Amino acid sequence: MKVLAILYNGYTAAEEEPRLLGTVENKLGIEEWLTSQGHELIVSSDKEGAESDFQKHIVDAEVLITTPFHPGYLTREVMEKAKNLKICITAGVGSDHIDLNAAVERKIQVLEVSGSNVVSVAEHVVMSILLLVRNFIPAHEMIERGDWQVSDVARNAFDLEGKVVGTIGAGRIGYRVLQRLLPFDCKELLYYDYAPLPAAAAEAVKARRVEDLKEFVSQCDVVTVNCPLHEGTRGLVNKELLKHFKKGAWLVNTARGAICDKDDVAEALKEGIINGYSGDVWNVQPAPKDHAWRTMKNPLGAGNGMARYANGTRSILENYLTDKPQEPQNIIVGLGKYETKAYGQR
Amino acid sequence: MKVLAILYNGYTAAEEEPRLLGTVENKLGIEEWLTSQGHELIVSSDKEGAESDFQKHIVDAEVLITTPFHPGYLTREVMEKAKNLKICITAGVGSDHIDLNAAVERKIQVLEVSGSNVVSVAEHVVMSILLLVRNFIPAHEMIERGDWQVSDVARNAFDLEGKVVGTIGAGRIGYRVLQRLLPFDCKELLYYDYAPLPAAAAEAVKARRVEDLKEFVSQCDVVTVNCPLHEGTRGLVNKELLKHFKKGAWLVNTARGAICDKDDVAEALKEGIINGYSGDVWNVQPAPKDHAWRTMKNPLGAGNGMARYANGTRSILENYLTDKPQEPQNIIVGLGKYETKAYGQR
């Protein structure tokens, strides 16, 4: 049996680190096991064009293995050359690199490692939401280049608390995102999905379903995309839908690059329709060096943390001027004595 | 009455954005209110050295207002010149820029806007933990410079799930961090504090107290610092304590820069004793352009997500080779038909 695996090159990192299994070098850790049974394993990262290893070996391979990070794109055309192909295994989650309708017709099975990434992606989504809302990247860049201009960062830094966050897709990943967002005291958690969550599951994360997508995005401060890519979701977030976004909303896409229209998103960001975009998926992968999402930047807004301490300062001053008692929790040193234990006084 | 406010310059950002209240330009929004009552308000960012506005005006000011981001450092020496000073107001949280013992002796009150930042900091901590553990910055930088080398990032990217996270300090901020970490299914949440949490509060976040600090850090994959700076915590995280950290642990400090020894932390990172450091506090502020923390980088480790999909791939292949049934949730396309609804088939 001939097994063809299209993986990515790990180079030195993969040579030094055998746990980097998804690389050409480490061959998913299956080489010895397969060859000892007399099977043939071909591994390559070369996947584009008719002369690629991918198209050369697909002709007589019985099994195709590929990852979503560096997929061999199995179009209907390529499939027609693959006379022996019986099974496609996605080493990861998401088989949109395969023409599934063609696979159905040709009785080629498609399997993926379901659930292998759900926690990783949910964590990545929460991280992405926080770093967009809190305006982390401009702050980090400012520090690295040696500057110190607090207001340039603060003007567009907000708290997640009190914001409306909505997920397109409330499946295994989207639901885990909602679970992790629950203690952040968002104003509301919303979801858009073709089916409603079971009542108990929705109640557990206090999430409300919005059935109309335009209506859904118009209510969200943050939209996170957690649905598969298929005919119905390709280009779902496009110029037309972006018109219905709240002005200054943030968009997170960790699902598939092609669900969001590249140019429409870049333009919406430039025009301030959205305030930020974060994603780790690209249409196609590897992303071209000049892909607009690599370097696009957001315009500016204004933060919300400052009002609290400015108002609090005025209130303390007002109490002092009018001889009113101060709020006990604000007093560090009263008249001639510590009022708090927080500064090391026990 | 003379009120002296030491704030930071917001420049254009503050002129464009009146909500940037904590700036010299926008004067905490209290100028009109104060002056209309006949008081004098002096606002400046100039705070270093004997010739600074800070030291010039502190001589006859009755009220000093300053922010933790750009503090006027009120040492015992400076306080001796401040003959009229009756009250210091910290526009924010954390009054370590004031010699509190000297304030007690001189019956100068110290107040801060307690709680004004607790949610913001807790969110920042969770964001920082996620971006360290998930190795976000190297990935972001790689994308921006036009590269695509997945394994260089993946080798040091992990999930937060299954990790041990501990907070030094379980007060208003530390506790909110624990609340927000709860749904991430960490292996364990720990805290170190001079007093135990009330039993119900500890139970609500499933946190365990470790009384000895060295013992505490030796159990943590992630240590987050959420205690005030005072005589007992200055330089708390130093070379000696870092020896007791788990190899490759991550350190987050959003409390005060001086709680962590600058050079010891930079050295521990360089030597791989810790895997990463994230913080937004500096000793002193503004941080000098050559402060080691601005640009220090972590060495490399190895990620954990790949084992799941590599093992899953092998398992699917094994089922195929031995003619065993596949796990139903892994089947996208079975023999000649879709087995999932996730790809748009209803």
C-alpha cells in the first residue's frame, strides 16, 4: 500500500525536537510502524502545481494524509488522476482542502482527527479577543522600539467586561469559547448557528441565539468565527455583511481564512468599520508574503479605563474639600496611621 | 488651595480624544470644577530632579495628585520640603511612589481610587498568560515579516489546559484572575497570600493555598504577581527565588516592576530557567530606553498540540489497515456519503 503524506518542513526545529511530529522530518511518527508492515510512505512538502510531489504521487497512492496548516489541495481535477485513492486523512481538523462532493461521488472516504484542536483553538480565540480589545500589539511594539507614549495606546484600549461577544458557530469550539468567556462579565454572549444549543447548554453559558446573521453582527462588539468552511460559509464575512457590523467592532477568525473575504476585511479595517482583526488562518496556506492581513493596521478610537480613575480622583478631592468622610477602601494612609493591610502592615 | 497634578503628556492623542483624562492636556477633567471654586490647579509632566515642576510646586501645594503610570515620586526628602501638603491622591491604584511611613509620621493622608483597575488588570493577566503559553509574539512577528515557518513557533506553543497556574496575592485582582482562569481546565490553581481566602471563595475558584513561597513557585507552570509593592515584596522575585521555579515556567507581572528584580529576571529568561516573561509595569516609569525587559527574548522548548493529531492520524490509519470501524465523530465522508452535518449538509 502506498501512503502519501503532504506535511510542512520543520528544518532545524524539527530535527532538534522530535515532538514536532507534523513535519516532513518527523513524518507524524508513523514511518517505522508503516514500513515495518511492508507499506510505502512518501512524505513531501512539495504540493503546488502539476510537477509537484503531491500530484506526482497522488496518481497511485491509496492513502493521502495532509495537515490543515500546509494542505495538499485535493480538487476534483487532481482526484481524477488519483485512481487508487481510497481514503484521505486530515491530520488535524477541517477537510475543506478536499472537494468533498467529488469524494462522495468517487467513494473516497474523508476522515479527520476530530476534537484534536478544540481546546487549543478556543484558548486562541479568547487570547485574540483580549489582545484586540485591550490594544496589546501597539503597546508591545511601542515598548520594543524604546518609546513610552501611554496615551497613544490607551486611546484604543478597552476592557472586555461589558462588551457583547458573539460566535458564528456554537459547536465544539464555539461553545468552549463561550464557556471561557463566561467569567469575564461580558454584557451579553450571543451565538449564530443553524441549530439552537440544547437549553441547558445555552443556560450554562448564558448565551442567546440570534437567528438572522445581519441582526447578529449588528449587536456584537466582538465577532468570533468558529464554523467550518464549506459552500455556505465561503466569503460569509464580506463587504455586504461588514456593513451591518457595529462601528468599531473587533473580528476574530481562527476557523478558515476563506470564510472572511481578504480584501473586504482589509478595507473595513482601513476605513474604521472594524477596529481590529485577529486570525491564524489564511486562504491559501502558506500565505503569500504580500497577503494584506500580514501587516494591516487599525485606526484609532478611545479607551474606557481612564474615566473610572479620573472620576474617582475628583470624588476623593470633593470629599476632602467639603470635609466629607472618604470611602474606607480608598484610604491607604489616614491621619497619622495606615488604614490598609495591603502595603505590608499586618 | 493649591492642587498639584503630575500627569503624563498625551500630545496629539489627548487633544483629539478628550476621554484621555489622565493626561496633562485633559487634566483629569477637574480643571473647570476646581478653578471655579477659586482653587489653583497646576498640571505638569515634569517630575524628575530638583528643578522639576514637581519639586518646585510641591513646596506649597496642599494636594498632590499623580498617576501610577507616570508618578511623581514623593520620597521622605521631597516630603520635607512640602510644608503645606495634607493629602496625596493616586489617580489609579498603587501608592508605592509615596514613602508611606513618612506620610504616617507627617499626618499626610494617602488615598487611591481603589478598585478602579481590578478588572482591567485581571483581564490583562489572563491575556498575558495565554500569549506566553501559546507563544503568540514570535508567531505574530513571523507573520509580519513575511515568513511562514510553523515549526519555529509550534515548538514552544502549548495549551493552558492542564497547566498549574499560581497567583502571588489573591486579593481583588488575584482573585479575579482565578475566577477567569477557572473554565480553562488548568491542572490546578494555586495562590500564595499572607491570609487564606474564605473557604467558600477558595472553593468557588477551586484554588489551593501554598504557604511557603519557594514551595509555591516550584509547583507552578505559570506564576502571576498580583500583590502590592511594599518593603516586604520589593525584589521578591529574585535570583534566589527563581532557582525554585519549575524549569521553563512563565512569569507574568502586572503589579509593580520593582517586585521582580530586573536583571535576575532577564538572566533567568536568557538561561532558560523561565520560558517567558510578560508585564506592563516597570521600575521606574517611564522605563529607560535600554531597560532589559523591553527587548528580551525567550529560548525555545517544544509544543504539545501535535501529539494529539499525529496519534489520531495513526489511529485512523490503523483502523483502515485492519478493517476496523472508524470513530464516528472523525468521519467527514464515509463510503459514498457525507457522515457529518458540519460541512453544510443539513
